[in-house]
Amino acid sequence: MKKRWGKFASGAAILTALFACSPDGSDRIYAPTGSPKGAQTVDGLIVGHRLMAGGEYKLARDAYLRAGVEQGLTVDVLSAIGSADLQLGRLGQAERNLRAAIAVDEFFVPAWNNLGVVLMEQGKFGEAKLVFQTAFKIDSGRTESIAENLKLAIAKSENTSYDSDNNNTNFSLIRRGTGEYLLLTAQ
């Protein structure tokens, strides 16, 4: 019985000492904050872009979500989350996030382009063509990858004899610069 009481007393003493050691000298219990005072955190968008480049799409999406918590759901964050969703095959989520990005800033070319890529993946060639045309117009035709995507969407939307032999086309999304993606077909 004495042994048990001794363990209890030493445990209580340790807890008392811990409670007495608050950083501001008060007697309250506190939880540590996410980062020490003065520490700089790495931008979640930068981390996410690097992870996307490395093929780590799930981790990139998580980094983009953290950026959304820190920065708010900006057009950059929503567009990046949508692009990660696309790479993960979450086409419905990608479409929703990219449309939300466009609702935040209707002149954000990467979101328009990436939405076009999602629509192409879903087989919505006519709508993809309109989306790529919008991206091309906003961009004033400066970005070659958007022009390439538009040409492909036009060809697919005008090809009324699209049959199962042509259905084996694989699309891939290539990142160019910040938030810009190029849709390529792999034969």
C-alpha cells in the first residue's frame, strides 16, 4: 500500500510542477500554438506546387488545403486544389473547385484552362471548347498551351464520328509556370 501511495504522490508532484510552469507566469493550462512566435511558415501553395511537380498529388492537395486555411480560399488556392483533384481522378471535385475559383476571379486564366482540361477528361468536348475559348480570349492568345488545348477541344467537339476506336486517347496534364497546365494526348 505504501508503494502505491508513493507513486501517486510523485505523479501528483510532477503534474503540479507542470501546471505551475505556464509561459506567462499564470496558473492556467495552455496548448502550444502552431508555430513559435516570430517563426515563418512555408507558403502552402509553394509546397503544394513542388509536391505536384513530384507527382505527390494527395500531399499537394493537403498542402493546398492548409494554404486555404492560412490564406483563405483565394483564386490561387481553389485553382490549385482543383488541379490536384484532377490528378487524383476526382473530376467532380475538380470541376467544383475550378468553377469556384472562376467565381472568385473570372479573369484567372489558369482556372479557366484547368476547367477545360477537366471537361475534356469528362468527355464534355463542346463545353470544354467554350471554356478554352474564354481562357484564350482572356489570355489574348499569349499562351501556346492554351491554344493547343483549344485546338484539341475544337477537333474533339467537331468530330461527330467519335467512336470506340478513338476512345483510347489518354490525356495528361502538364504544369507550365504557376498554375498553368497543358493537356497532351498520349498515343
